[in-house]
Amino acid sequence: MSKLGEFCTPCFARHKTKPAVHWCPSCEESLCSKCGSHHKVQTSTKSHQLNSLSDILMLPSVAMTISLTCKQHDMKLDVFCSDHSEPCCWKCLSENHSKCQQKGPLDKVVKNAKSSESFNTLVENVQDIIEITDNLRKKKKENYKLIESRKNEMEIQIKGFRKDVIKYMELFEKNLLENVTQTFNVCQGEMQETYNNLNAFYKQCSDIDKSLTNMKTFASDLQTFLGARSLRNRVATIETGILGLRKQLGDYKLEFKSPLNIDNFKLNMASLKDIKIVRDEYKESFKFQKITHAQAMLQQSPREVHDVIANNKADIDLVSRSRISEDLYNRFQNISLTPELKIQQKFVLSHTKDYININGCVILSNGDFLFTDYDNSSLIRYSNDVVKTRTIKLFSNPWGVCEVQNNTVAINYPAQSKIQILDISSSRTKVKTSFQTENICSAISYDSPNLVTVVRTTGIQIYDISGKLLNTVKIDFNDIRDIAIHSSKLYYTDWKRDEVVNCEMDGTICWRFERQVLKCPNGLTVDYDGSVFVVGTSSGNILRISSDGSSAKEILRTEDFFKSPTGIYLQKEKRLLLICFHDNPFAATYQVM
């Protein structure tokens, strides 16, 4: 919608300033009462609905910003292309939508939009969410009161614990002092007993020494000979007694069995200081309705509306955000093989009961699988034996993902115009680098040392993993969804132009691939020989395009079991192809034959 004017648009064009009282959404003009009257009777405008300007101001911003004029060609939007889910003017139609199958007059497509089932479902969803979030808010307030009460209890416990520690330490001190005294007494008794024995041996030997001296001076040789033999026996007895005291002859020391060190005490106490948050899992299911193509009814002519409802009702009813359809799961298990691909693994991405929106995927160097979930702002990691290992919460909605080092990945956030380099090697994800792009960053890829990104209205930009901008490649594109780099060449998908493009690093086009068999190309991955595996989201298939872009072969038709493939990644060394899907929480790996 054009900016609402304070004055009447036609009068203002004639250099008159009359206050506006009406708004014509068809002409996007403000009108005074007189011009409004003329507007209602003129042949070309009498069918236009005029709204009160005061009522128009009540419209939400999402409606106020909608324009009926093509921004590119400054022409009225008259046609709606269902293949690309967007309105367009006649010039857009001829330039960008000539090969689209589903398109029709915009006025017929939007007729009865307010009473359509998809609009009513959206209203019900919003009301359900209001009810759910209101209940959750009340529960959170109650929980906050409980947490606050628990905090006060813990503070009382800590103060009580401090008193108990002081009381215990006083008793501990008393017992320890008593123990020191008792141990000293035992030690003193043993030392005194040893001293008494040694003193006795000393006196005995002193007497023997005197006897020997006197014998040597005064005794005859016979007396000395016989007397010495007697004294020798006494000396031997003393020697035996001294040897018996050997264990008591060393120095005595008093020591603590465990050092009385405050650091040891602090270390033991440190384990008590950590306070943990216990987060109970919220187990109640939500009653959200999953809208398959939320505006499906607005993308068809009125005559087709009934058919749209009938064709999609089964999917809407069967696939809810809180569970996986048994029918869909069975179809997934019965995926048929193709000559080019051999199924290896099939798994359900069940990290949440809510609806998930998978767009990007990659096989890490250790064989693990990583997926981006846009709606739940998450990365989902599975081990190579298809066991979920982690769900990594992110700060915003991720789109693409690529590995830049072992357990280090780059992620682009389109809504935030931001790129992050994350270390996911441990349970605590670390942001190594984070930097802004000039505009919406819609795709990302890595080929050492180049981090290749697509920035809307700017072109292809090449960074290093520290976030330093190395080069900008100016190219003509509409809506790039994925990009890859191989042998110093760039490959990308243009969603709205239904084409895959290969160009040099300076933007020089090598080839473009555009065929009826490929609709809304999304993810792509490049093989050793330069051939390209590409996903057709709307056409529901996987193509392998030759390295020169001249031909292609459909190697898998995914719509046979479910629609909307989005992400694809080829692990070249193992010839393993990973495919994920937008509308269904499934993924599969294939061996490329």
C-alpha cells in the first residue's frame, strides 16, 4: 500500500489541499468527499471499494505495506503465479513466469479470501496460540513465585548450614586438640620406656668397662681369661637387647594423617557452591493446526478452491505438529530404489513435537549428519548410525549450513543478515565468529579458504572464516537459494527463474540450465567431475545435470512418496547423497551408483 496522504491525491495533483476522508485500495489514492463521490460513479472506478481513512489507519502494518504496484516495473499487479507463490504484473509475467503452469487473474484468485478455509484456519491458529500463550504466561508467573520462594528457602538453608559448619568446626577443634594430647602421651610413654631401657644398658656396659679396666691392671692372666669369658656373655645379652629396641631407636614425629590445609577444605566446600537449574520437560501437547501451504486457497482461482481443499485436507488432517502421520511414515519406509541411487539410511528428524522446517543439510567429516530447522531456530545432529545426538538451539532462524573445519560450521541467518561460525565439538556450542552482511544472506557454501555467500541486491560475496570480505562478484539474479564452489567455479540455483547457473569467479556465465522438468530449484551439490545434483522443490524431483549444463537426468522423483525436497549434500569420497524435505520431518541417504 502506498503511503496514506493527509490530503486528497487528485486535488493535490491540481495544487489544491483538501483533507482526505476516503482511501481507494485499488487506485492507492486518498480522496476528499467530492472526489470520492465522483469515484463512485465513474465507469472505470465505480466498482472500487472506498474505505474510510480512519478505518484504514486501523489496518496492521503487514497490510499497510502491501502494494498493488510492481516495484520493478511500476505497473499494476494483475496476475498471481502459484508456481512461485507471488503476484506479478504483465511484464513480470512475460519476463519471469512465461513457463509457469499455474497462474491466473489476481482479482479472481483473492476473491472470497476473507471467508476461505485457510484464512479461517489461520484465525483459529492465532486464537489457539493466544489461548496457549496466555495459559503458559500464567503458569510461568506461578512458577516464578515458586522459584522465588525456593530462593528464600535456599538462603535460609545456607545460613543454617553456616551455623552448622561453625558448630561442627568448634567440636572438630576440641576433638582434634584432645586427639593431639592423647597421641602425644602415647608417643611420650614409648619414648620414655625406650630411654629407660637404653639407660639400663648404658649403666651395665659402664660397669663392664670398669671391670675390664681393673682386670687388665690387677688380675692375673688366668683371672683375666676366665673373667673376660663371663663378661663377654653379658655384653652379648646387652647387644641382643639393643637390637630388640631397633624400631624404637629412630626419631619420633607427630603429623596429621591428612594435611591440615585450608585449600583442601575449600576444595571440598567448592562442590557445594554450584546451584543448578532443573528444567522439566513440557509434556503437554499443543493443538496447533498444521497449514499445508497456508495460503493455498489464495493461490487458486475460485473454481479451484474446492479442489485445493479436497486435495490437501488429507495432509492437513494426517500431519499435525504434534505427531508424524502413520500413512506418511509408511510411505517413507516404502521408498523405491532407482538405478542411479541405492537407499542406505532413512530416519525421522524427531527432535520436537512441533512442526519443523528443514532447509539445509551437511555430512560432517566424521560422518555425522547436521540439519537446519528454520522454524525452531535449531541445528539437529545425528550420528552416522542415525541416532540423534544433539539439538543445538540458535539465536535466530538458520537457513544453510556448511562445515569449515572439524566440528566447526558456518550458518547463515537470512532474517538477521548475519553469518556465524560455530564450534559444535562439545555440549556447549561456542560462537567463534559472527558478522553482518549488507543485506539478506540467502545462501552459504565453503571451499577452503573461501566462505561463499549470496547477499540480496549485492551479489556473491566471498569471505574468510574470520569474517573479512575478500571479494564481491556482481551477477544478475532473482532469488538464489543455494550456492556451491567447485574447481574455482560457482554454481547456484535461482528459485524464481527456475534455473541452475554455472559461472566463473568473476561472474562470467559458463552455462544456464532451464527445463520444464525443474521447478523452483533449491539445494544443489557438485560432484568431482563438475556434474550437479539439484533439488526441484515444486517439481518434486532430483536431477543430475551434466558438467557442461547441456543435459540432465531425473534420478529420483520424490513426489512419489512425499513432496518438497529442499536440502541436498554429496559426500564425494563415500559417494553418499543426503536429501532432506521441507514439509515432512524425514531425511534419507543414498549411495550414488
